[in-house]
Amino acid sequence: MPRFGSPHRAPTAKASKYGTLVLVIAASIGLHGLLLGWPLPSETPEEPQVLPSPSEKSAAVDVTILPAGAIAANGQDDETAIADEDVEDTLEDSPESVGRSSAPAPVERSPEIPETPPEDTVPPTETIPAEPTASTANPAPVPNDQFPDEPGSTGLTGGDPDPVPTLAERLGDVGAYQYNGQKGLDFIQAQAAQDGWATPGQTLPSKADSLEVPYQLGAECLDTAPVPGLLMAVVNPDQTFARGPEVVGSTGYAVLDEQAIAMINTGEYTFPSEDEPWAYNVEIKVLYPDHCP
């Protein structure tokens, strides 16, 4: 029993031994638990499967390698090809390209285009009738003595057209005398003009009396005097004509030639009578004034 007032004594050797034993037991228990948790050498841990990221998938899909033949065909050298590949790799690794490749592109629908009808089936343009004006809505009244214009007429009120002058009127008009350049027929030309006119039993047409054509301009002279003309006809016994009459040689003026034909048709000039059709040649003489050159 300790005594009061006695000095404090150091622990004994027995007590220190108990403390050391407790520490050893605790250390053994800890090492044993560590060994139990340590994996055995024969067992190999499964390696976790690494899935490629979306960026790696898109990069693998978007990579395009150009063949060397295509580069050579396009005239590019090796440095240009390498530079192009670097640019492609840079574009593929950029966030914008990864985002574009990973996200599916939206499908754009083209707007529906209406079918154009063929040219031959294009509907005609609708014509909008013009609105009636005051003049068309209320036309002016037509006087009683004036008839409205017929459809298709010009509406001009110039009167009736001038009537065609008659032969007698033209014979008295110096403007109707237009010289045609005829200078008369000589003997050879007259013989040639009668060919084909003879009837059976004739060698040449018979010569009839001359036909005298009066000059209707009085004392007025023409620039060129008329020349003798030649007329042919085949006459039946009743004074009708099997052929002709026809002027084969002009007097130089058509109006005088027409006057000679009119004198025969009106009976002012008659042919000799025969028992059968007979051909005649008739000289045309214009009674031109003697004082005219």
C-alpha cells in the first residue's frame, strides 16, 4: 500500500510487456486484413472497354484520303497534297466539324413546283371588255336623210367614184392618146402577120376596103402622127365572125385601134359577102389633119 507522502514510482517491467503485446496483436490484425484485400497474382483484372467518343466516330467517318494518282492527275505536288491533308485534319478536329458530323443533317424538302402545262394547252388570255364610253353608250342620232355606214366601210363621204370614161369620151381627150412606139408594118411584116389566117381555098386572106377612122381631136395635133394599121378577120356569110376582128398592126395609139374594132362591131364598116367563111385583111387609115406634121 503506498503511503501518503511517499515518492511516485516508475511503472514496472511487467506492465510494459503487456502494452507491447497489445500493439503487436493490433498490427497483426491490420496486416492480415490488408493481405485478405490484396488480389491474387493468378487472377487478371478485366480491362474496362473504352467506347469511342462521338467525335472519334465522326472523325473516322469524315476522313477522306485522296489517292496519289488523282493528285498527280490534277497537277498537284506532294507538298500541296500534304497541306490539303493537314487542312482536312484540322477541319475534322475543330468543334464545328465535330458538331456538324455528329448531329444528323436535317432533310430539306424542296418546295413543290406546280406542273407547267404544255405550250399548246396554255389557256387563252381572258380579254376584259372595255367599258363603254359616253360616245359609244349614247351614239349621236343619225339624220333622216343620211343612212349609217355599212359594216366594213371606211365611213368616208367622198361621193361615188368617178365612172370609167367611155370610148367616145376618151377619143375627145388628148390625154388618152398615148403613143406605143409602133411605126407601121412593112410588106414583109404585113405578110408575116397574115400567116395562119387563110381559110380553106385561100392562099392568103383577101384584101378588103380600107377602114377610115375619124380623128376626134379636131385641129389639135399629136406629138407623133398615127401610122396605118392592119386588121384581120374571118367573116361568115351572115356577117358574123368566125375569128377576130383583131388588130395585128397598131396605128401607134391604142384608143384609135379600139375605135376601128368598134366601127366593125357596130356595123359602120361591113365586109364583102361570101358563101363560106372567108378571111380578110383590112388597112386602118386614121383621118389625121393635113396641117399636123
